[in-house]
Amino acid sequence: MRKSFLFICITVFAAAASAQQAVPDSVHFAGEKHFRNIRQLTFGGDNAEAYWSYDGKYIIFQRTNPKEGLNCDQIFIGKVPAPGEPFKYKMVSSGKGRTTCSFFLPDGKHFIYASTFKGGDDCPPVPDRSKYGNKYIWPLYDSYDIYMADLNGKIVKQLTTAKGYDAEGTLSPDGKKMIYCSDKDGDLDLYVMDLATGKEKRVTNTLGYDGGAWFSPDGRKIVWRASRPSTEAEIKEYKELLKDGLVAPTHMEVWVADADGKNAHQITFLEQANWAPNFTPDGKHIIFCSNSEYKRGFPFNMYLTDINGKGLEKVSRDKGFDAFPMFSPDGKKIIFASNRNNGGTHDTNLFMADWVE
């Protein structure tokens, strides 16, 4: 979940999908007509939530790899490689706690991210799912806050201070506003903060998980994922999990609204988990991730729809996990995370491709 804890989902669903894989592994699958010159950037571990700098020259992402002593997500930055050059990257978070949801500022000299490091140096514990009927759940660590740091990892400002879960931050096109998810008012809602003043506005108010939000390229709209428990049993379960600092992300749909939260409306009605939505560079379409084709809950693939939820098109074809798509600022490239070409392991790597309309 720009996350969010979709990184945990990578491991769970990737393991199942790898066991079921029925086609040869590949970097580029048949039917992926929007991809050209696809290139694998990372090799090994779990790598995801990769986002471009405003000038398109750098990538920031989160990475876990116990084989390297990296036991929970940390933030890395790398320069977009030229053809034939390796992708080199360095860790810019402290290595303490768990981190997630990084995003460059327009100046190219700073970034935001969420971290639990003030709650302790170690990775926070993973929930015991057996206590909840082995349901698929994400932890909402109350030690998560959002920070601004320079490219050497020095924190220059703490952006959120409320007790509870604050994460999933992205910025407006001009870099002046941050939209993020918080449970500080008793539900998982979206807030828009003015970075200069710290003033903010809550922009969702309906019971359910609202998170993983993005501004449109012109800054006038937002897109996000949301759950909407409606039956008595669903509401009861949602509230009980939230009280324990948890959420079950198995039924989410994509929503769009004006940047101030007005005119909110659901644009997917696919059931199951529809998430990681992002605007195309023209602002007229949404690309997102979904497992809606598969009742068993995997694979996850990427899909395109227009801003009204019409004209659904399948974009990716891996039999495991494709997610976290983001277009380069000029719209010519796309970066995403995938289980493809992992040799039957559970590794999730970053892939970059030219985008073909």
C-alpha cells in the first residue's frame, strides 16, 4: 500500500502464485502490448513502491532482503540507468524500524517517507493471524509517522505527530501538498496537508479504509483505494480489527474525487482487492492493480480504465504479482514491481519499460 502494508501481501500472494505458476517465467509476457524494451532493475529480495523524481532522473523505492541483513523495508534511491548501465542504488533511510511510502519533493534534494523508528530500532512484530481466524490482515503500526529527509537520509522535518498510524504519503504536482492516510480520528481516512504551514483537511469521512491516494497530473483530482463495510458483520469485523491496529484489505475498490474530497465516487465494481491506483499522464485514465479475475485471490495484474471506470483493459500478464505502476513525468516510461523472472522464488523486483499507447 503505498502502503501501506501491501509489501506483506507480496510475500503471501507471491508464495501461493509461485506454487501455481503454469507458464514459463519471463521478463515480458505475450499480450503486454503497452510494454516495450522492458528491463529488470533489481535482482533478489522484495522491491516495490518505486516512484520517479519530478525530473524523471531518479527512482526511490523500498526494499527488504533478509539475505543481506535487511529484515524489514528500508528506503533506497537510484539513478535511472542508461541502456547497458547497471541500476545502482543506496539506502537513504536509517536502517532502524520499518519504513514505507517514500516520495520525492520537486527540488530533487528531499523526499518524504513513513517510518516506525521512533517506536524502536527493531522491525515491529508481524501480527499473529491465527488470533483472527487466519484472515489476511495488515498491521497499522501506531509508531508510523511521516518525515522529510535530504538525500543523505538526514531528517529535516517531522510532518506528522499524531498518535497512531500516519503513512501512505504522496505529493501534489507542485509539491506543496501531501495527501496521506491516518487513523487519528478513529477511522482510516485521507488528509491533505499544506507542507509549508502544516495545516490540513480531512477529505474522506465514510467508514472504511481510505488509503494509497494520488493527485492527478493537474492537481485537481485524487484517486485512492477504499473498503466500504456495509453489513452488520462487516462493520463489526472492521471496527474490531481497527481497534487492534489491523485492517483486512481483501475487498477494496478504486475511488475518484476532487482534490478537496468533494464529488467522491467509486469507479470500479470488480469485488476482491483493487488497489495501487494512479493516473495516466493525460489525467484521463487510471492504472491500478487487481486480483478480481481470480477467485482464489491471485494472480495480481495491472489494468487500465478511464476516469469513469469504463473501458477496462488488462495491461500485465504475470501469473504472480504485478503492481505499484507509476508513469515517468514525461509519460514515456512506466515502472512497476513484479514476481516475473524470479526463477520460482518469492522475490519481487522492479521493472522499467517504454510505454506504448
